[in-house]
Amino acid sequence: MKYVKVCVVLLAILIFIAGALLSPRPYTETEYSMDTLMTVTAYGKNAKTAVKDVFSRIRELDKKLDLRNPESQVARLNQAPADTPVYLDEDVFYVIKTALLFSEKCGGAFDITLYPVSNLWGFGTDKAVVPEAEDIRNALLKTGSQNLVLDEEKQAITKKHSDAWIDLGGVAKGYAADEAIRILKEAGITSAYLDLGGNIGIIGEKPLSLRETIENGKASRPYTVGIQKPGAPRGELIDTVSLSEGFVVTSGDYERFFEEEGILYHHILNPETGFPADTGLKSVTIVSKSGILADMLSTTIFVQGKESADRYLNDCDTILLVDDHFDLTYIE
Ligand code: AMP
Ligand code: MG
């Protein structure tokens, strides 16, 4: 009898060890880049190398696209005088060109040339203030995509006046997410989850542990993406979205903001007024097969409001809106 008991215990230990060895282990890294916290998790044989490759690519992109880094190509373009072509590499030219094309398509609500205005507001700095109306009016005169002339062949951009400054804050993380997913897929990764400061990218399904597999009768399940409840403590969710391929990107009034005299001023600006967009929305979430498009779309629909959403359904799978009353609307 004692012998049988020992055998049962040994068998249980063996099953446990086999389970631990058989269920694929995740490899996760977190890094601060592009002004935000980024986490990448991948499963499988090449996971560690692939995740490291993703972060070196993100660091490389940040170095090129960050307007606050005086060495970046974007800073070089911003500081360039008028009528002087600035030669850019493939990444920077692609992101700017894609953003300008999109801007034209959406009628200017998405505008990478808003920096003269957003700089006055100073969101995310300790100098955040409500600017004087006259300063905003003057800054708006310096904005507009028409001030940038693209030369496709030479991969160069010429500014029509020296004050034209660009800010890729509404699109860079989306491109980085596209690149991250591409790198992981090229490394043969079939299951991964990445969160680049609210830009979520997903490959495949999340592998389950042996115990979960036995309980559920399947070895994996779609990833679950939490949608932050605007204004609530980080991690308090208003809903979740399940998916096994693609991107989930949210723009919200809670990301970067300050309050003055009881009014919340947030970082997503209406290019027509130079003031924070105010269309009764607190957040916009986009589910799409393209990271860069999802990033631009979430910002744009936040600026244009609920009524605009239908017109972008061809460009994404789902649009999830949270309004001022915390009511949820799914458009698909
Ligand atoms: P997101 O969090 O992706 O919605 O992007 C917000 C960031 O994009 C801001 O921090 C600004 O850098 C920039 N931004 C603000 N308003 C706009 C706009 N109307 N169009 C494009 N970029 C914007
Ligand atoms: Mg965006």
C-alpha cells in the first residue's frame, strides 16, 4: 500500500514536470522608449532573440523620430530653414508621407504639423498651461501640411517656411508596432503580445498551461486586450476585446492632460481651433490589421467625433467609443 502511494506521488511529480516543460514559456521584456513604457512578450524557441531585436529596432526608430532629440531626423527637419531640402531615410520619409496622405484623406483632423500649437500647451511637461488665445491664433498660422513639399525620388522634404514643425506623436508608435510584429513574425514567432504605450499588437493565440489545456480542452485561446476606463486608476477596465491577430489602439483624454479651474485640458488637439478636441468622447479604440493606420485613426476619430466613425469602417475592423457618460458604442 505504501509502495502504491509513493508511486502515485512520483507520477504526479513527473506529470507536473512534464507539464512545465511542455507548455511554451513566455519571454517578456519591458523598456521605456518613445516617451512611454513598452512591453513585448513572445512564446517559442526564438522568443528571447526576437524580443531583443524588436527593442533594438524600436530604439533605432525612437532615435530617428523623436522631435525632442536634437540628433533625430525629425529635429533636423524641424530646425531646417525654408526652401532647403532635408534628406530623410526610408523610415522617416515613410511615416511622414503616410501621415500626410492620411491627413488629406480625413480632411486635416489628423495633422502632424500641429507642433507650434501643442508646444504652447506643453502637455506632459511641468510647464503645461492654457495658452493665450492670440498665441494660439499665431501658432495656427504656422501649421498645415501644405507647408511641407515631398520629393519622393530624393526622399527629401522641403519646408515652405522655417516655422513649420512636425510632431509624429500620433503615429510613430503605430509604425513601431507594425515593425515589431513584422520582426517577430520573421523570426518564426507564432504567439506574441506587445503593448507599446497603449498600442497593442498581437500574433496568434495565447498558449495555455497544461492544467488550463486539460480544463478547457484546447491548448490556446485568443488574447484579451483590456480597454482602460477613462479617468479611472490605471488597469481599471471598461471592457475587453479578444483577438488573435492585429492591433488594438486607444486614444484617450486621460493619457496626457492637466486641469485648470475644474476644466480638463488633454493632448489631442483640434487643428481648426488649436484647443483640445471636444466632441463628447473620452476615448476611441481601433481594432485593425495595420498598426500605423489604427494609431492615426484613433486620434482622428477622437478629433472628429462619433458621427465620423462610420466613414472609416473600410479601414479597420472595429471602432469602440467611450463617451462623456461612459457609455460604450461598438461600430463594426
Ligand atoms: P495619440 O495618443 O495616438 O492619440 O496621439 C496623441 C499625440 O499626437 C499627441 O501627444 C500629439 O503629439 C499628437 N497630436 C495631438 N493632436 C493631434 C492631431 N490632431 N493630429 C495628429 N497628431 C496629434
Ligand atoms: Mg494615435
